[in-house]
Amino acid sequence: MTALKKALAVADEQLDASLERLMALIRIPSISTDPTHAEDCRRAAQWLKDELDGLGFDASVRSTELHPMVVAHDRGAPKGVPHVLFYGHYDVQPVDPLEAWERPPFEPALVLQPDGETWITGRGASDDKGQLLTFVEACRAWKAANGALPLKVSMLFEGEEEIASPSLEPFLAKTRNELQADMVLVCDTDMWDRQTPAVTTVMRGLVGEEITITAADRDLHSGIFGNAARNPLQVLADLLASLRTPDGSIAIDGFYDDVAELPEAVRAQWARLPFDQSAFLGGVGLSQPAGEANRSVLEQVWARPSFEIHGIAGGFSGDGFKTVIPSSARAKVSLRLVDRQDPNKVRAAFRAHLHARLPQDCAIAFAEHGTSAATVLPHDGEMLRKTLEALSEEWETEAACAGTGGSIPILTAFKQQLGMDALLVGFARFDNRVHSPNEKYDLTSYHKGIRSWLRILDRLAAG
Amino acid sequence: MTALKKALAVADEQLDASLERLMALIRIPSISTDPTHAEDCRRAAQWLKDELDGLGFDASVRSTELHPMVVAHDRGAPKGVPHVLFYGHYDVQPVDPLEAWERPPFEPALVLQPDGETWITGRGASDDKGQLLTFVEACRAWKAANGALPLKVSMLFEGEEEIASPSLEPFLAKTRNELQADMVLVCDTDMWDRQTPAVTTVMRGLVGEEITITAADRDLHSGIFGNAARNPLQVLADLLASLRTPDGSIAIDGFYDDVAELPEAVRAQWARLPFDQSAFLGGVGLSQPAGEANRSVLEQVWARPSFEIHGIAGGFSGDGFKTVIPSSARAKVSLRLVDRQDPNKVRAAFRAHLHARLPQDCAIAFAEHGTSAATVLPHDGEMLRKTLEALSEEWETEAACAGTGGSIPILTAFKQQLGMDALLVGFARFDNRVHSPNEKYDLTSYHKGIRSWLRILDRLAAG
């Protein structure tokens, strides 16, 4: 019996105990954005440290300005094998609206579904407690079966991922030597579909901005001032309209300078993916991709930069009607970046675009809401190839290389501070309702996730 | 001593009591747009009825589908004199943002200003409780001094003026015979400046609209859908931007067809008015008229139609940031009309303009918020001449014929239902902050307003 087969057998036998540990972690309401849950964040960090200590790791809780980090290095690491740093986050999103939950968010349960699947319910079940424990439990099973891991493994868990990881970059800068490894492994992404595992290799970056336009020094009556007074809501509409051309592209000067066309091989692979564009849009009541003409939906959401308006506020928007010309108007917007677009350059070009179009008697102010570059994992790497093979074996179907339209800012931090690429392997499903009421993680995701990591560890160690 | 002099003396002596009554009326928070204040609207109507009963009027509160009307006819009306119908409204605008008020909006106070003026503070102090009581208190003083009024006087007060008077037209249709008079008198407008009284003879109409754009059937995450999903906020911005051309004109097909150029005589009169365009805009922190190029501010606000956005709502606009693509977005807008523009035709053209530009996967819905044509009072009428003389006498300076950019939809209703023109005489000041926090009415406006009506009543009765 190979070391891998032994480890897989242990993982299967110990699944109930693995589940107990996941439920214990879900029970800790580690909501990072809510100061009243700071102590719960610390408890979650301590829980992880204790588990990893018990597994033979040298684990510690490290304070930051907000929620602590957990760092762990395997004590029994062999020499001359690749070194991986596994990253996850123990913090979770808030749970409001609480009344929308069918079960209390911090009382996890196993709920059998009509289709035979079993859901593990609760806030964080998927994002990211269930996902991060697939890796920890894989290490546990391997060690139980074989004594020592086949790779050198370190782990890093943070408690601020849901609030944009303010402490991560300074922490990585301080621990650069300690955390240096060959590759970062992350488990915080989705499967391609229920059958098809995926490695996420293309991720868009993000420039978040809040714009405030001000004109008169007070609200005005449109009967008295209408026409003559500059209306910040009209200015805002004009500016926002100026950012997208009628063909769906973004009208900022130089915006596409650092956006290369997708390599033909990747485009071909995406075209082969089991993806029904009509079903993707139809599932939310739409029928036509709204972005650049002649680009597929997958290209639009993975490989093309976007501009989206997330919120507009200003004037009177309650019930009834008020003929006010407000003194100010606000919008929250974001630009999603791809390829080599520099977020700071994009932000400057965005602001310059608006400044250049600002009419007289107006002021414009900007506030930053997040900054990250896109990340792209080279498609010809050895570790990626091995990981895809391991996943294909476990799930008995060809694993996909996928993109994600959402930014994962921590990847930028790892790349910039440690010079490391990250391999994103996740077992979550599209319908897990992360960040929403009734979050769940499928038992299949958890069980086969643990088994997948065992196969990945085995392959990566094979050299 | 003439009847007029006696009445003026009584008005001066009784000013404090008149003020007490105004403050009592301001204390009733009769916000017509807010259903939770419906009972307060009824209380304000009842308060007026009781006061008018006490003055020897035959007064009654008349139910409508929403807020009641108050109708009153003087019991002691002489024969063979002109019959005037005074109109006012007891409802007020909402008070949000409440935190911007220096004093509670429904706890009126007298506040001495550094320049020696005294402000009567509170929501409705100016618009229209203070203004309407100038007429009621003038009748009180005349009756106290002389027993009977010199004219036949009826009054009509409504509680829906701030929400576009939905009940007024049907009510006038029903009471056509009862309310027929020679002229409508209205006190809901401004002085020309602090020294110069004015009769408002040119008024813009209004088409109020609420637009709702919907796209996907739920809120979407812009990481997953950004670019590919139609964003209702972007659609709304594009549509709103399409309504104004860069030169400040309105881009709706045929919009200016029924807008004639101002007669040269009127333009010349307006040019002679003591009006400092820079001070008008500078007083609210602006410097350049934002409407059509080469049109004076007075032309822009009195004689040119406008399009204004009053409120936009949609997506996430709280603190922080949420990369949502909302399923819907809303805007409240209005078109101000001049000259012979037909509001129904304008509304249809406005909607057609937006429908024609609506992208795929979107729906648009409209809700009406008011409809009125512009009104113009003939400049050569006898009652207008007498009123201007009376005002010039009280204020010791030549009274102005002015325009107003705000619509007074009730004028259309009086014209259409009763065939009556209206004479608009108001004592409010430009800086009264009507519809805004910290509304006030000057004690001078109130006192000399009462005195002005006494002189007008006297002149109109003189034949």
C-alpha cells in the first residue's frame, strides 16, 4: 500500500472526526468587521494554533494591529523537498439579515438534501473555514498514516480577509524570511461545477473609488434655481456616462495599454469548458452580455477590465417627491483590472478623466476603497501541471484552469512581499451563498477536498 | 381716520397676537408627503377652520381622498363689490436631514439677527403658513377696525400643495359654482428683494417623473458578473446624461417647439430689475449659470424650460464598500415648462426619449409626480395695476412684476376649472430656505405682509 493510499484510507475513516472539528470552528463567530467580535477572532486563531500544535506543527498566534495571524511550521519537515505555504482565513462575513437564515448561523448542522447531498450549514462553512480545514485535515490524515508529510509545509491564517486584509502586507514584510517558500497554496475558490475541479489561474485586480461631487453650498429649490445652478446629480450622471462607450469598452485614456489579448491556447481551453453562456446570464434574468461586443462572457468577466457603479446617492430618494437640487452627490464605483494594468496608474487615469470633464462651479473628491493588481499564474508551470493531474485523478474528470472576475488582494501581497506565486485550489460550489444568509459547504466538497489535497501533496513531493 | 388707517393701526397693535397664531400653526407638523403625518394635516385644517369661524367666516373642513380642504366664505360680505378667493396651503415639506436644523423644525422661535431683523424659525414658517396668515390676519385687523371687509372674500386652503395637489382639480370641478370669484389671490411667492415687493406674473409648469430601471432579477457580485451583466446604475447614468446637451439645452425631440422667445418688452423690464446675477449665484457658492449659453440667469430660471435630477438611489451607498451590481436603480426628475408647452406632450416625449435609448435586458418604469402647464398673467389688467400701487405705497418703492421658476400647478387648475386668473403676491425672501433645513420667515415679511394686504383690499374695493 502506498503512502497516498494509506492517507486516503485514514481520511475516509476519520471523516466524522474531521467534521466535528469543522463544526467546532464554525461555532466561533469570528466576524472580523464587527469590533464586538474581536475576542471571537482571537478564539478562532487560538483554536487553529492548538490544533496545529497537536499535529506536530510549531504554531503561534501573532498579534497585529487588529486580528491576529496564526503561523505554523511543520516540525518534522523532511529535507530537499518543495516547501509550500498554505494560506487561509478564519474570519467570516457578518450574518445580517439574521431573520433570513433558516438555521442559526453559528450553530452548524448536517442537513440532508433531496438530491442526496449533505450540507454543512453555517456562516464560514464554506468561506473559508471549511475550505481551509480541507488542507489541515489532509495533513492530519497523512501524518496519521505515514508519520511525516512528504513536503515541507508551513501555514498562515489571517483574521482580516473579509475586511481587505489591512495587516497582511506589513506582516508579510516583517516575516519575509520566515514565510519564504516555493509556492503559496490557497483554498478559497470554487469548483468549475459540481463534477469538475478547478485551479484558478487568472484573477482580476480592483481599484475601488468613491466619488463626491459638490456644487452649491446648500440644497436648492429647482423652481428658483433650475437651469441656472449646477446640479451635482447631473454632473455625476454625465461623468459616469462618459466612462463607458456605447460599444461597452471603457473610455479612459490609455486604459487598455497594458491589457494583452488572451493567448490563443487559453482562449481555446476556455471555449472547451462546459459553460453555457445563456444559462449563466439566464439564471439571473439576463440574456445578452453587456460588455465589449464580440467578447465571450468568460472573456468579459475574467480577461477584460471592467468599470461598474455599485451605488449612487444624492438628493431626495424617499417616498414622495421633492424638487431639490442637492449640494452634493456620491457614487461608489470600481474598476476590475487584468493582465499588467497597474492599479495606481489606472486610479490616476480614472481621476484625471473625471477632473478633465468637471464643469465649472463643481468640486470632486475621491476616496480609495481597495487597490490590487490582477494576478496570472503562468500556465506552463510544473506545480500547476501536477496539481491539475492530482485533481483530475480524485474527481475522475479533467480539471479546469479557470479565471475569476473577483480580485484576491492577498495574492498581490504574496507576490510583492515574498515574490511567490499562488496556486488556488478550491472545492466550494457556485451556490454556497458565501457572504449571504444560509451559507453552506457540501460534505462532498469537504471530504473530496481533503482527499484532493492528499493527492496534491503526494504529486508535488514526487519531484 | 380712514378705514384703511384704522385697520393698519389694529394690525400694528395686534402683531404679537398674530405671531402667537402663526407659531401655533407651525407647531402642527403637517408634512403631506408622509402618511404618518396625515392626522397632523387634518389638525392643521381644523385649526384654520376654527380661526376662520371665529372671524365670522362660514368655514368648513372638506374631506378629499387624501388631506382635507378648508373652505370659508365671509358671512358679512357686502354686495356689489369685487369677490376675491384667497388660496394658500397648510401642508409643509419633510424636514430631513433633521440634524442640519439649528432648532427643532416644529418648535418655532423668534430669533434676533445681527442685522436687526427678527426671524420666525420653523418648517412652514415661510412656505406657506406665514404667508397665508398674512392674509387671514389682514382680514382680522380690518374686521376688528371696521366691522365688515370692503370686498367679498372667500378662502380655500389645501393640504397637498407640496405633493402636487392631487385632490385640487377634482375638488374645484365639484365646487365650481361655490368658489367662483373675480380673481384668485395667492400668497406663496417671494419679494423681489428685501426692499422691493413683487407680483409674480410668469410661472413655469412642471412634469415630475420617477424612473426605475431594472435588469437582473437579483443583486449580483461584480467580481463574478462585472462587464457581462447589464448594470442599471450605468444605464440610468447614461439615460440621464443623454437628456442635457453640452451647451445646457435639453435634448428631447421637439422639446422647444412650443417655447417662444420672450417678448422684447418683458425682457427689457427684467433687465431693469435690480438683479445681480453674480450675487444670486454667489450667494449659494456658484459663479456661472449652468443652463443654455447666452441666456441670462433670469431668463434661464423664469422663461426657459429645465430638466433637473432631484434624487438617485440604487445599490450600496452606506459606509464602506460593496462591489454589488444592483438589480434596479431609481431617479426622481422634473421638467419645468414655460409658455405653451403641454405637460402631457412633454411627458410622452420624455418617456419616448428614454425608451428609445434603453439597452437590452432592461425594463423601465415611470411614475408621475405632478403635471402642470406654465401660466402667464396678462400684464395690462386693472387688478394687477391696483395691487402694484398698493404694494408700492406700503414698501415706499416701485413694486416689480416678476417671474418665478417654480411651478404653481394650482394656477392651472384655477384657470381650467374656474376660468380665473391669479394674482400672486408674496412677502417671502430669497434666503428663507424653503424646502431646506432652517426655514425661516422674517418678522418684517409677516408684519408688512399683513399691512400690504390691507392696502390691497382697500384699493381693490375702491372700484
